[in-house]
Amino acid sequence: MTTTTQVKTYLNYINGTWVASLSDNVVTSINPANRNEIVGRIQSSTEEDVDKAVFAAKQAQKAWQKLSGAERGNYLYKIADQLERRLDEIAESMTREMGKTFPEAKGETMRGIAILRYYAGEGMRKVGDVIPSTDSEALMFTTRVPLGVVGVISPWNFPVAIPIWKMAPALIYGNTVVIKPAMEATVTAAKVVECMDKAGIPAGVVNMVTGAGSVVGAAIANHTNVNGITFTGSNVTGKQIGHAALARGAKYQLEMGGKNPVIIAADSDLDLAVEGTISGGLRSTGQKCTATSRVFVQAEVYDAFKDKLLEKVKEITIGNGMEEGTWMGPCASESQMNTVLSYIEKGKAEGATLIFGGGYCDEKGTEDGFYVSPTIFENVTNDMVIAQEEIFGPVLALIKVKTIEEALTLANDVEFGLSASIYTKDIGTMLSFINETDAGLVRINAETAGVELQAPFGGMKQSSSHSREQGQAAIEFFTSIKTVFVKA
């Protein structure tokens, strides 16, 4: 029987007010660890709701821009404080809504707090340069101006960190925001926006409209008064957003898929390599765009690495992320679980050898959830679907190679280029990997997943629109340069 007791309905946030959608329709957010539990009800919004939000954002933008960077930064500090006060509550919502373990959810929320404080400090940093003029009696310099209204379309796998690392720089540089969070993580996003409201953010500066991407996301992408769009999600949706923005001359930033390799060199610390492969590939149920997917292992250590890997994977505890001791939770939704299971079947059909897991996990306590067992294939060739397409689940493909050169060639032979790592003790091998790997994030003796908040983040090839998020690189997207010439 579905649990419905004391289920809260979350509203849209438009012009500083919580309002129901004009559609009068709501949908339920389900706990993927227990499909019988409703986490909350959310608005199924319309294009008209987006219009109202964009109008509010446009009306608020000029006044917001006129504030000093320090004044805008003070709001971000206050939001961070509110988020910190509700740390456990928001982390629990994240776990209950999309399945991530509570320690991971708490860590992500703490990262969101740190991002807010980092960008609050950006309000006191420089926004331009003085440039020598050929006219000795003139002053020439650059400054930066905000885009205006920014549409934020965020995914479900990092429902606190990613919306914040998009909204915080947008806000500090003088933009206003309309955010559409993923349906699978809307309750968590609403609680983040509640913190913004509690912090006293001026009406219209931040607006949230929830609902289907095909309606709300498309309306944001096509809206004539949305000046920039920042998106994280699938390649198919990202390209649709990019085309829509390009057609009307809006700026866009797309962070999309990955098929991230790790190379295990013959001289590597195998215990460290196994630990990083498991953490990078299976933590968060493999639902990270930077998750390890392909594992290239030199032949000399292949069997030893495989044995150590299998030994450690057998120790993984699967279950509800709110239960102490759980290492891996469920897939975020039934749809995502079915997608992962379909890729596992493709791997079997293509002739890859299944050596661990490979199906729905029905251990005691997981019967009502969307669980997939950690899955490992070997005898994988690089032309197989499971070696080319993003699975976004706990699936690793082992590929034996003779040389590092062969591993590099195969690692680059995909359409994606987000992250890549190598385990080796040889400086020359490290340098070759750094120089030759087609990836925006390169890590040495560390897992493919993870990037520090002060560092630029983004991919190459089909993983990105070639812009960068996070750190001071964010200013490049969220502002435009204005060159000023002053004649005495």
C-alpha cells in the first residue's frame, strides 16, 4: 500500500511567492528505495508558468545588477547559512528522493554550502583589466556585465551541488534566475530555494518552475527573454536546448554525457587502483557523468587486478541509503533502472563475459526498490555498445591491453571526453596521458569522478559545449565583456 500520510505539496516559487501551477496538476515524487513511499507532490507546470517566472526575473534583474558585488555576495552568505542550518534535513530529502546514501547526500549538501561561500567572495574580485591605449590622453579598460535572465536546467544526480554551482555564479555576477530542477529531485531543489527565500533574496531574483522537461525546459530554452541557458543532462536534450538557444541568439552552456576511462598500468599500486575504480564507477550507483565506465588494464597485471576487484565488489552492501552501513543505494527511478538493465542485456548479447552481478538486485530489504547489482564484464571490445554509450549505472567493462599506447588509443575512441584517469608510478607515462587524453578532467592516481569546486569543470567532444563551469572560469559564461574607452 502506498504511503501517503502527511505528504507535502511543493509549489512553484515566482516573484518571491510560493504559488501553484496554472495547470492545477501535481505529480508525485517516489522514494526509489521503496516505491510505496511518496516523498512529496510537485507542480506539473505550463508554459504560462514559465512566462510569469521569466517576467518576474526580467523585472528584478536591473535592480539586482545595480547592487555591488559585495552586497550580492552577502545574500549568498546568508543562503549558505540557511542551508547549513538544514543540512541533515536536506540531505535526508536527497536520499529519500533519488537514492544516494545519506553520507554522500550530506557531503554534497556541504559542498553546496562551500560553493555559495566561494562565489560570495567573487563579489569582491576583479571583473576587468586596464588596457594600454595608443592615445596617451585616454583610459581604456574592460568590465563585465551580466547576461540578464539565466535559465537553469539541472539534473537529478546532484540535486544540490549542480543547481547551486549554476545559480551561485549567475547571481553573483548580476543575473537573475529561472530554474527547472529534474522531476526526480524537485523536492530537494525546493528546499534549497526555501533557503534562498528565508535568506531574504529579493523577489524575482530567483524563480523555480517545476514540471516536465518537454514543457518547462522547452519553454525556458525558447523564451525570448531568457538571455542564457545553463544545462546539465543527456546529450539528446542538451542538443535540443543548444539548437533552440542558437536559433534566437541566446548564450548556452551544455554539460552532457561521459564514457570515462581509467587505465591501470603494470606498475600501478593495484590496491589503490581497485579502490579508485570501485569508488569512481560504483559509488552513487554509477549515476555520475564522471563515473568510471571502462577499465583498461595492462595484461601483466590483469588477472591480479581482476581478482582484487571482485574481492572488493563482493563486500559492497546494497540497500536504502538512509540505513547505516549501506554503501550503494538504488537507481534514481524505475526508468533509470530499466535503462541500466537493458544495457546489461546488450552486453551479454554482444558477447561480453559477465563475471559479477548482471541484473536486478532482490536481496532482503530491496524488493520494493529500483536496485541493480554491481555489474562487471570482461572480454569487452571497444566497439561494443557497453563500451561506447553512457550507461549511468553500476556497470564496469574490463578491457585487457598490451601497452599504454593501446590503452590511450582505445580510451579516446568514443564520442565523449569528460574525465579520465590513470594509475601509474612512471612520470613519463603520466605526462603522455595528460597530453594525449581527450578529456576535460584528467586525474592521476585518483578516480575519474570528482572535481574541486574552485577548479574549472567541463568536457571535450560530445561531453560539452566547450564552456567551463565552476571556479573563476564561470565568469566567462555568465557575463559579457564590455570594453570602455575614456577620452580626457
